[in-house]
Amino acid sequence: MPTYVIITPAHNEADFIGKTALSMISQTLRPVKWIVVNDGSTDQTGGIIQGYANRYDFIQLINLKRDAERNFARKAIAFKRGMEETRDLVFEYIGNVDADISFEPQYFENILKEFSTDPDLGLGGGIVYTKYDKDFKTYDTTLDSVGGKVQLFRRKCFEEIGGYLPLKHGGIDAAAEIMTRMNGWMVRKSLTNKVLEHRRTGFAHGRPLMTSLRDGRKFHSLGYGALFYLLRCIYRIGDYPVVVGSGAALAGFIWSMIRHEPIALPQDVVDYLRAEQRIKLRQALGFS
């Protein structure tokens, strides 16, 4: 039977983390350990998880002090702190689950079956549906990408890529995907295993347009090619907020270009990413 560990960085997630906890507890195949890193929350996040940890020995709470600086590197820092608790554990897979999602009892059993049938699969996970008003919708059906909220790695793959990088502008999940493929592993999203995100993307960090602007800066910092990102914005013009969201994202990207903001990833990773993007562009244009 496959063994796995899940780490959940959490900051002020009291409104949602109970749903995540109930999903973890209900799994037909539970993890060896579910480690929740309470990253300086000022609400009841820690108390909620401690209550579950008192009843279930596979749940562990770590309370982490949070410095005054607020940026997207915090998730990677918190995840790394959770990793320190796994040193004496035996497991084959390791993953991130965000603290605002829920999923069906057979979710991890199903995902792990996909790993068992494909030894080249390094990163897998389900498809995330985000809450918009009363409904859950998804805009991302890209097969070779897995949302950072539910990334599950083969342990060997995760160790080869060096884990999550603490990137100031975010994109630690995207960087992990790029490095996974660069190291010869497959990345695959399971369209039949649904995950529900109970807080609309970006609302933890501000308004939708500001989130879109930050997205543009994030993708610039990852080394995305300008033409590829332009076409990506056009392709996703229907994402919320419709039209203006893509426009704001493109504006953020161009702003970072004009200011010559630094690329966060190593040059060999950027070179690999842009080579991938050139191939996708040729395929989209009908060239072999």
C-alpha cells in the first residue's frame, strides 16, 4: 500500500480549514502524517487543528512565528518547516494541500493509483474547482499542470528538484512543475478527481484586479516569454474577472519588463521553460 505525507501551510484559515480537516480524516487511504504549519495566524486556525490532532494521531500541528514582511515566499518557508518533521518517517509520496479546500474520501487513493500505474509520473493531482458566488467552476483543464493547492509528488522527484523555492512573487507551484519536467518526470492533472476551493483565488491577498496584476509580475519573475504570456492572456480572457483580469495580468507583466525586474529562477530552468513554450507555440500554429 503506498505511503504519503501531506503538509498544509496555513495563515488565518479558520473559516475553511475545518473542511480540509474533515476531508483528510475521511480518506479511505490516510497519510502517514498530515502536518499543518500554522504560519503566525491571528485567528483560531491553530486551535481548530489542535482539536483534531488531539483525536487523530496522524495529524500534527506546528506553530510558526511570522515576521512582519508579507510575500508569497512564506508558503515555501512554512512547507520546509513541515518537511523537517518528516525526517524519521517512511513514505513514498509527499504533497501540499492548501487549507481552504475539500475533496472526496477516495481522492488520495485514486491519485496514488495513477502513480502506481506510471513510474514516470513525478507530480500529480486533481482538478480544482473554485467557488464563484454559489457555484464551483474551473478554468484550468491543462493536463500537464497541477494546481499548487493539491500537488502530490513522488518523493524521489521532489528531492531531485530541491523542493519548493521561496519565490517573493509567488509561483512556487509553477516552478516545481517546470523543474519536474526538466528532470524528465511527467506532470499530469486528473480530470476525474475534483477538488473544491472554498475561497475564490486571490481573495486572501486583495482584490481580483490587484491579484491579476500580481500574476503578471509573478509570471515575469518565472521567466515566461513575452509572446507566450500575451497569447496566454488572450486564451484566458474569459477567466474571472472577464477581460479586465487578463488585461491587468498583461499590464503587470509588461510593467515588470519595463522595470527590468529580476528573473527568480536559475537560467537553465528559464531556458528549458522557454524552449517548452516555443514548442507549444509551434504546435498551436500548426507547425510540427
